[in-house]
Amino acid sequence: MSFVADLRVVLQGRDFRRLFGTRLVSQFSDGIFQFSVYGFAFFNPEKHTSALDVAMGFAVLFLPYSLLGPFVGVFIDRWPRRQILVIAPLVRGALLLVTAGILVAGLPDAVFYTAALCVLAVNRFFMAALGASLPHVVPQDRLMAANAVVPTSGTVITFGGVGIGVLMLEVFHSHISIMMVTSGAVFALSALVAASMPRHLLGPDDDPDRPDTRQALRGVFTGLADGFRHLSGHRVAAATMGAMAMHRFMFGMATALGIILYRYYFTGGDASGALRGMSLVVVTSGIGFALAVVVTPLATERMPLERWVPWMLVTAGVATAVLVTPFQEWGLPVAGFFLGVAGQSVKICADTAVQRDVGDTYLGRSFSIYDMLFNGMFVLAAALSAAILPADGKSYAAVAIIAVGYVVSALLYRLLTRRALAYR
């Protein structure tokens, strides 16, 4: 079914519309907040932005999802999810007011980043509760359509929030605190939408055999270890997840490189010019993401994903080498498009490989590992960038690491999956 057809089907359910509305409002707010962090860390004309600042900004945005992800489910399966969706936006709104106050007071950056981490930690619980609530508002035969609609719509509305953030930064210049307050106010509105649902509609269902919280928390570590062992016995799923992780590492380095290049090498320190340049890269990458959603299913009908993944990795490596090495401003948006196509294609294949090959009882643990790799590798890449990038960002070594890393990842992937291909 097409996206529009799927959306029309699932919107027939009143409870789904309420949960969907809660997600859209919250993710719009999240787009504004994420861009406010980007603006503070990367495009603030009142401060010098280094590769270390970029690494800190990415750590704030992604580490809560890596570190808290495996543990969140323990509480989501015990606390009333509708109450989480009502209370979490109010807590986050209050934290955003505190964060805005920190900016106005001019407190050290470390205090701001700590407050932002707390905001995103609350958001991690909120998003997990939304995901776990979906089967309670959608019939089983429409769950596939809902899963096709919800992530795509959430991504689109988040980009909308980012767009509003860009406009606000242009209008209010360095007053990022205004963006924080706006994000908090919008996010609080999602609590009103969630409160329109019955208290016990979203679960969790009663389970007398459910272990207590302390035992469940200890079981997280055991479960992750079991997930790693299970994945090791499913070569294609593990290798494709590894390819996705390597892409995230290279993409993280490319993002950090682009931010510093635009901030200093291309614009001579003009924060507004750097913002416009990176915004264009984000747009072209987004177009690449959208194209991958169309191209990858068609490509994998004609060849197995074990062949498509290395093709995409090599494409990303060659595009980086050819388009970024001249260090011309026009090359980065074009490279962003190719990396967007390649990266989203690899992610779609990784999702498919895990869902296809991993046993159902291990899916939750496997996707916890997946999330940790997806976000953690991006942060690790930013940390490496902080160590090797010069002040103006122009680094042939960084471009070489990205380009060669993609190609080597493709070769390793082919080696690991060759046996699987032999049986197709």
C-alpha cells in the first residue's frame, strides 16, 4: 500500500488519531529543541565553535537514547503509559524553562548541556511509551500500516520543527532561550491531547508473572548479552547491523566535518552563513532519505539486500572522495544527498534483516542493541572528529577516513555475507 492509503486506513480509528496527534505535537516540539541545541553548540555568533563543541552537542542529543534505551522498557511495562504521556510533557516543559534560564543567566556550557541531557532523558521515556502504546489503539491487521505511517510522519514533522527553529534563530539571532521556551510550550500541548484518552487505554496489561522492577533491571544486562549471542548466530542480520553502525560512524564524521567547514573555512566565521549552508545540506540529505524509501524496495526486488548494502556503502565512499576533497562549498550538499540515499538504504536493509532473520523472542533485545549502535557510533565519530579536525575544518585525513571507511565496510560486509549469498 502507498503511504497515503496507509494513512487513510489507520486514521479511521479515533484512539489512533489521539495517540498520533500526541506524537506529532511532541515531535514538532522536539525539532525546535534539537535545533536550539544545534544553534547553541554550532551556530552561536557569540562563541567560538570547535570540533569539541560539536562532539558535546551530539553527545547531548544522542547519548540518552544509547544509554537509557535498554532500561526504559522496564518502566514502560510497569507504569500507566497514558499517565507517562500526560506527565512527561509537563516535566519536560519545566526543564526547558530551567534550561532557558541557564542560558539567560550565562552559566557555564556544562550546566546547559547537563540540563539538555535531562530534557532528552525525559523525552526518551515519552517516545518509548508512544511506541509501546501503538498496539493498544490499532487492530492487529492494521498494525503494519500504522508502523509504515508513524515513523515517516514523525520524521517529517520533526523537520518542520527544525525549519521553525531555523526561522526563529534568524529572527531572534542568539536568543536561543526563546526557542527553548517555545519548544516547552508546544510539548506541553501534547499532554492535553494525551489527556483526552481513557486512563487505562494504553496499558500495560496486568501480568501476574511479571518480575519485580529490581529483578527486571538486572535482567537488562543478561538480556543484552543473550541478544549479542543470538545475533552472532545470524550472520546476515549481524553483518547488516554492523554495516549500519559503520555508516553512522562515517556519517557522524561527515556531519562534524561539514559543520566546522561551514562555520569557518567557507564563511570565515559567519554564523548566519554557516547556518544557511548546513541547512541546505540537511535539505539535500532529507531528499536522499526520501528517495531511498522509494528506491530500496525496488532494488531489493531485483537483487538480495546482501548485494545492495555494499553497493550503497561504496557509493557513499566514492561520493565523499569526489565531492568533498576539493573543499568547495557546492560539493557538500551534493555529497549530503548521496550519503542520505546510501545511509537510509542501509538502515532499511538492516531493519529488514533483523526482522526477517532474528527470532521473535529476541527482537526486542536485538533492537535495543541496534539503537545503542545507531546513536553511540554517531557520538563516537564526533569524538574522533574533535581529536583530528583543525580549527577551520579542512582535513584531507578526515575525508580519507570517511571515504576509505565506507569502502572497507563494504568489502567486510561482502566477506561476512558471502556464504549466505551462495545459498540464494
